[in-house]
Amino acid sequence: MFPSLSEYWRRQPSGYRPGATLLKVIQDLQCLRAEALEGAVMRFSSDDGGLVFDVREVVQAQFLMHLVLTEFVLQVPSTGAGQVRIELNHRGAVRRQGIACKVRAGDAQALSGLLAHLRGDPALLAALMPLDFKRLLIEREGRCWTVRLEHIGASEVVNRMPGFRRYIRLVPEQRQCLLQALHAFKDVLGKS
């Protein structure tokens, strides 16, 4: 008769417009070609085809409001096999002092070379240190690496009371760092 509380929280929040945030992301990433995929997903590619990644909307319902976050997804072929999951975060409480890598699945000793590259690659560090990301995961399933980066920008806040909708832009500096990070991940993971 009445839906359970878990079903209530899983449904899309009222006021959510699938794809509306992605239209604004297209404006922020005008330097790339955009192609609509199934659902609230867009594929972006550089003119030379050297970088191809997807952006999908992630909706988080909260009391009388919801967030529409964007997740940047890059896939890179892997030379190895086996399940791996690595979480990356900034180190430092007040100032960013480096990148911390936590192995959530897989053999940490077998991944030591990759972890050293992730912590020490100059191009990757130069891009990740100023980048404002909320979540960054690297996963390997089969013969494919998947990088999932949830940026703080390129997201939308929708409030029902008082009613407002605000898009948080992906500013040019952050866009540059994001694209550099995706290029660097492609280079580093392509060798692993």
C-alpha cells in the first residue's frame, strides 16, 4: 500500500531534469565534441581523437533538495588482468601536500609500481594537485581500466524551499586541470 522508505529515497527527486546539467557541461567543455548517449550520459572527444571520455549525471537526494553531480569516466585498455580498485585523495588537512592512493581491491604489492607512478608522475601530479574533485576511483575489470572522477564543479544544486536552481560552473582553470589529468591517466594506465 505505502512504498517503503528505501524505495522512496531511491526514486528520482521531484524537480530533477535528466540531461539538463549535461547541457551546461557542454557549454563548459566547448573545446570538445559532444555526443549524446543513452540516458543522462554524454561522450566528449577531442578533435584529434586522442581523448575520449563520458560524463554522466549522478543524483543525490536530500531533504527538500537534491544535487546533480557529474562523473567523468575515462576507459583505458589494460595490459594486465584482475580486479583492482584504487581510491585517490588529496593529502593534507589544510594544504594539499600530495596524492594518497588506497588500494580497496587487489594485491597492493603487485600494484606497487602503478601506485608509485600515480603518486610520482609529474604530469599527473601537476594536474591533480589544483583539481577540485570530490571522489576519484580507478578500477580494473577484465582488461580495461576505468577512471571515475566526480568533480565539485559542473554540478547543480536544486532546492525546493525556497525554490532555486544553481549550476556550479567548471571554471577554465579547473577545466584545464581536468583535461590534463585525464590525459595523464590515459598515459599512466596505458602502460599498466
